[in-house]
Amino acid sequence: MKKIDTLRLSLPIAVKTFFLAVLIISDFSVSGQTLPELDWSINYPGIYTDLTRQLISTRDGGYIMVGESESFGPGIISTLLKKCDSTGNEEWSKSYGGSAFDLPTAVIETADNGYLIATYTTSFLPEGTNIRLIKTDVIGDTVWTRVIPESNGCIVAFAGCVVETHDKGYLVAGSGWKAPNCNQIMLFKVSQAGEPEWHSEIGGNSDDYGGCLQTTIDGNFILAGHTFSFGSGLCDGYLVKFDQNGEVLWSNALGSTNYDSFRFVRQTSDGGYIAVGSTQSFGKAEQGFVVKTDSSGLTEWTAAHGGVGNEGFEGVIETSVLDYIITGSTNSYGIGLHDFFIVRIDQNGELTDMETHGGEDEDFGSTIEWIPGKGYIAGGSYSGDQYLDFWALCFNSDSLSTPVNQFPMTASS
């Protein structure tokens, strides 16, 4: 484990560093709220590639990271779960899976202080790619596992996200392909013990995918993904709100003429939603995509941010001044092939600040969360000694940067 200090270029260049991690501010002019200062960043090296898929804050003031690992575990690629305290010190790490591929997409902290991991696997029967849930206790020891039975008859099924429901069961959203049709968004409700209770499908006559699931303040659910079935473009970002029985309340395809998709959604303090992802509809390259909607999913504004290369957004959080901090990846800015990308936008989607973090190789950003008393904590993957490592970055916060009080939501992307 390495602790990494990075400084803004506007400060004197006296950087204490354990690797080449330079903060680059691109040549653009912005005004308004700035980003909170980077306090520390830590990477957690293995001997091969370990890729962070999600970071969430935990009730004890620390955080937990989940991702796919070639360094640890029994398989070709295994699931890796890593628990850290509020200062980035690793408390424990566990790996899960079989002899083949076990790739996680989501983790939540459960009501019993344990964790639930959503994965897709080729290691366990039935043959093919199936959704698999792993329930652990507070120290990551396995309590039960469940392969969703034949993933509802899908030939190929992928987990996307999971939330805990009001009855302490779990709702899993993903995608599955059934001959002779196409990919549909799949919802699977299981009990607290992982027993199947019901399933539902959402989609049209083409391919549709679910990537992020959240509980809404009214006790229902919001899902973000992308759709080839609906909308005006080749592919559009897709928001679907549905109730506790999987019945769709409303859905909306959001985008323009080309390929647009959502990776993350969060309910905002005004009852609406903010969704982030990527777009190819504005400019020549892929850019970070942001859409703000009202409570019914109707667009209030759309924004695209990026440069001459490619950008994608993976996480967003609302602050107490009602603007937004967004994390993702870029190869337009920074010194590496890709870099961790963090931006701040105002209430109308206008850029007010942005930074990159990383070295000369491939570095990526994922989700961002809040740790009370510490600041914002973001996950990513850092190119250490040749291979990618789990990576966490902590940003200090003042009174103008603390997140708005939001309905507690467990999410994944």
C-alpha cells in the first residue's frame, strides 16, 4: 500500500510523492465554486491487475471497495473486496469466486452491517454467464451465495446493480439475452436469505441495459442505463422508475443523435434526478454526459464536458450549495494515457472547476461518496508497477462543499 500526495499546480512545486502523480488543470477558464483539495490518495498493489468497480462509504466512517482481481483468488479473474478505515488504512481484504471468471459490478452495506456483492460468473452451474450474489458478514466472511436460477432462462446474464429493500431482501438489476429476442433489463427480487421471490423484465424490441439502481425517497426505485429500443438516437441514456413489485411508473430515453449512455444516477434535493455517463452526440469524441431531470424524468438541462479525446463520468454527488461534483476518466487532459477526472458543475450544468490525478499510464476513476468529518472519498484504478491497482482518493471539504442531506441510498454502477 502506498500513500500518495498530490498538489495543485497553482501551488509551489514541492511535491512529496511515491509515484508520478501530477495534478493537471487544463487550459480553460472557469468561475464559481472550486473543487475541494486532495487530502491523500492511496493505491493497494497486487502482483497483477486489480480493477476497482465501486467504492462506497460505510457506517463506521470508513469505506469498502469491490473490483475484479487477477492477483488474489482462485480463478482466472476473481472478486476482491477490500475494507479500509477513514484514513485509507486497509482493515481486511477477501476474495471470492470459482475457477473461471467472477466479475463484480456492485457492493452494498446491508442492515446487519455485512455486505452484499453482485457479480456475474462463468465458474458455477448452470453453464454460461450467470448472475451470482455473495452475502458476507461484517468482516467479509461468506454467509451465503446464490446463483440466480438460470438467470430467468437467459443464455447470458450480467448483474448491474443491487439495493436492499424495505423488507431486508434485495433487488438486483442487470441484463440478459434470450433467444430469439435481445438483451432486456432484468429485475430479480430475492429474500434476506437469497431465495428468489419474483422477477421482471424491462425493455423493447432491441437491446436495453441497466447499469445503476437507487432507492428513491418515496420508497420506489430509479434505474439508469442505456437503450437501443427507445429514444431519438442510435443509443440513448435510459431512466426507469418502478415500484416495489417491479411495475414501471415511468421511463424516459434521454440523449441526442448518436450514442449516449448513463452509468450512475442519484436523486437530488429537489426530488429530481441527476444522471451521468458518456455521450458521442456532441463533438467528435466521447465526452462526459450529464442530464438533470425533474421528479418525472423530464429533462431540465443537458451538459457534455470534455476535450479532444475521450471522457466518461462514473459518479456524482450533490453539495450543500446545490451544485455537483462528478468523477470519471479522461484522456484529453492530464499527463497519462487516461487519468482520474473530477469536475464541479453548477446548478445549470456549467463547468466551474476540474482536475486530473494520475501518472503517465492508465488511471481511471469510479464512484464518489461522502465520509462525515473527513470529506469526499472516490474510487479508482491506478497503474502502479506495470499493473492496475485499487485506488482511493480523499478530498477535504469546507462548509461550502459538504454534500446536501440526501435520502440514504445504496447504489452501484
